[in-house]
Amino acid sequence: MKRGNFILLVTAIIILLVTSCSVNKSGHNICFKLQNENGKKYILYSYRGTPGNFVTIDTVDAKNKICFKGKNKLHKGIYVIANEKKERLFDFIVSKNQNFKITANLKSPYKNYIIKKSKNNTVFFNFNRFKMDTFLRLKEDGLTDSLANLETEKIANKEEKKIIKDNPRLFVSKLFKASHTPKNPYIKDTTDIKKAYFYQKKHYWDNYDLKDSGFLNTPFLMPYFDKYFEKIVGPDPDTIITAIDNLIAKTQPDSEIRNYFLYDLLGKYQSHPIMGYDKIFLHIGENYFLNKKVKGFPKSSYKQLEEIVKKTKPILIGKKAPELILIDTLENLVPLYSLNKPYTVIFFYDYDCGHCKTQSEELKKLYDTELKNEVDVYAVCTKNDLGKWRKYVRENNFHWYDVNGTHTAKGNYHNLYNVSGTPLIFLLDKDKKIIGKKISPQQIQTIIDIDKEKKNNN
């Protein structure tokens, strides 16, 4: 099974979670009266996953009325009315009650409107009108656009706090609260930047109600989520794993928001370019998917993930490398663990592969000039034509251990090292622990230097 196929499966499941635009409960009947718009088509979009997810399209009738109806409920969240050119006209909120009516003028939807049977939209539209009126008043008082905008935001923030206090259970109040980053008491303390950082990381999610899956259908959650893992948590795999567990604990078991987070994270870390991040992938796979804590995970995907975990777990950074006992060009068995220099490079290659030939040349040059005093190279040929292999080794004048992977006294290198393609390089320390993998020849010395520094500091 190719890992790429599993990535496609996970991606397909995420897309399914995003584009599934209705839930199986009582239906929705959301009507708009759009003044002077009869005969025109308008589109209903959602923010689920990314902005611009098409939900449905309909035409304004002779009475300027357009209704979006369905037997199923829509997902809770923010929705968009757009014209046929896909230009966003205005947003509105869908919550538990999905039988309401909005009358609006598209030229200024938040100025002239009538809302029936929707408290969330009444508050939302009132707030937008308040904000617009505040800006215009400040402009009339002589403020420039930039100053009027700054002052409007200050006044609007106070209004949002009042709305949150007066209507704590409304979804719109939760949205307003989530739009503000929690205050950091240490942000101005330049003498202790660490305090500010750790406070921000600990309280990052304080203003989000992660038990409310309505946030999935907003433009706020996923950018905030991405920022958390890209800029707040830090690069260490163990730190990221702790952050994932803490975040998932804030969500409801088997909720949409939990499942979406986990699918996204599984895809994010499966083939991450940073070395060692497969540890994060394995943690998510083992602790959530293989433990059957994720709703709707297909049986076929379960088996594929189980196979990936089985092959990847033994070769994580920090694990002792699996033993290999392979024949050299003289057909003598050479155990990997018989090599005794401080560091060992395992180099899987195919003598007919152009990229392998390039890496062989680069590795040979580095080995002959810089590495040979403290590094052994255990080069494993993956082809079974012993004659061609011996000729290739002889012509290239390699002065390292060159062995053939198709003639083994212990195990199958494909399974032991999850070799699905070549070239592939592993770097081991003196105890044969893996300190680098899937690296280039040029990275070897840098990783060795980092390892030496780390061990000197311990």
C-alpha cells in the first residue's frame, strides 16, 4: 500500500466533512425579501472549512422574495448571500432556529432591514448598523478615515462586550468573544518574554467555545487553529503532541469539531517535511483513530493506517535502528551492528536510479574528505543483479561497506526501514539510535554537530 493513497483518503474524508452541508434533523426555511431584485438569482454559500462552499442557488420571485428551503437542517454558523458573479453581498447567521425571514436592501443590507424570528440575526445586523453609524458620525465630526476607523473599533469593542454580557448564550455573542485574543497581562513586560509566551499558549483558546461545532462554519476558526500550530505551540514534536491532546480535550467526544480537527491534524503531519514529525502522526493515529475515537473512519482506512503505524513506529527518531545482516561484494555477511565508528550512515540506493547516482557521488565526496574518520557508511543496494552491483561498486571506487539488500540473513529491509523508494538515508549515533532520516548527504555533518552539542550539554 502506498502512503500517497492514504493521504488521498484522508483528504477525501476532510472534503466530505466540509461539503456535507446539511444534518438530518427538521428542515430549514430561510427567506429573504430583497427590494427591487425580482428575477435575479442569488447563491447561498457557507464558510464551512473555507469560504465559498456552495450550498444552493435560487431566484427572487415577482414579490422580491427568495427562500432557501430543505428537509434537513443546515449546519450552524455564518452563511453568505452572493450574486451570480459570486460577489459576497452580506453575511447572516444560522443557528438552532432555521425558520426566519430577513427583509433587506442589497445596497445597504445592514442599514435598512427587518428581521423576523431570529434573535441572532437581529443582534448581528443591529451591531453592524451601529458600527456603520458610528463611523459616519465620526467622519461628520471631522476625523479622517483612518482615525475614524480606529475610534470606531474601540467603540465597537465596548458594544461587543455589552452584547456578550447581555446575551451570553447567543451564537453571535460567542462569535464576538472569539474575535478577540485573550488579554495577556505580561505582554508589556519586556523583562520576561517567556511569561508572556507561556501565558498566551495556555490561554490561547479561552475565548472559543470548542464544544460548539458552529465555529466550523465561520471564517475564524481554522485560520486561528493553523496559527496555533504554526506560530504559537513551538516546533518540538513532544510539545506539539501535548498541545494536540490538550486541544482535543476541550472539544466534545465524537463531535464534528473534534473529528474535523483530528482529520486535519492527521493529514498535516503524515508527510510533514520536518524530520521527526512522523512521531506526531503516529500519536494521532494510534491514540485517536486506531482507538476508534473518531466517527466515520472507514474500515479500509483503518487497516491502511494500522499498516503505516506498524512500519513507521520502529524507525522513529530516537529508536534503535533494526539490525541488518547482509552480504558484501565478496558474499561475506556484514551485520550493521558490527560497525563501530561514532556515527553510521545507512544509504539505500538503486544503481539504475539517476537521483541515487547523484547522491552516491555527493556522499562519496563528503565521506572521502570530511566524514570517514568518525562515520561508517552501510550502503544497501536494492537491486538483485549481483554482477551489475559489483561492477557499479568497483567502478565508483567506494571505500565503505557496500551490501546487497536482496541477500539477507535477518529480516527484510523494506519492512524494517519502510523503504518504498530510493535514495534513502538514515543517520545513527554510536548506540545505533536513529538521529536522522530521509536526509541529504549535505545534512549529515550538521546533524552530527547538533547531536554532539546536545550530548555535551547533558
